[in-house]
Amino acid sequence: MGGIGLPTKIKIKRIERGITQWELAKMIGIHPTTMSLFETGKIKPSKETLEKIAKILGCSPEELQD
């Protein structure tokens, strides 16, 4: 997914898995609003949170960041 930023990659992978923002937020233990802020690029997830997101979405943190 070259040229696509982290927020969009998270959203695409999440939708491909059929997971809502709310569900993903609950799975990683964050507030749903925070998940929304990640996907809009207003804030960046911590390294630990990004690792949790990647694991649930079936990819590596590097895949989301590249």
C-alpha cells in the first residue's frame, strides 16, 4: 500500500477484517474516540498500541507504517 499513510492503512485493514472502530478499540483497550483519532490522523498510536492493532489486523506494525 505504498503512498498511503498510517491512518488510512489502519482503516483499510480494519474494514477488510470486518471490524468496526468500536470493536477494534475495545479489543486493544482504548476509547473508541481515540481509535477514530488514529484513523483521521489527528493523533498517532504509541508503539505498544500500534503493535496491538497490527496483531489484531493480521499484519506487522511495519506494514502499517510503510
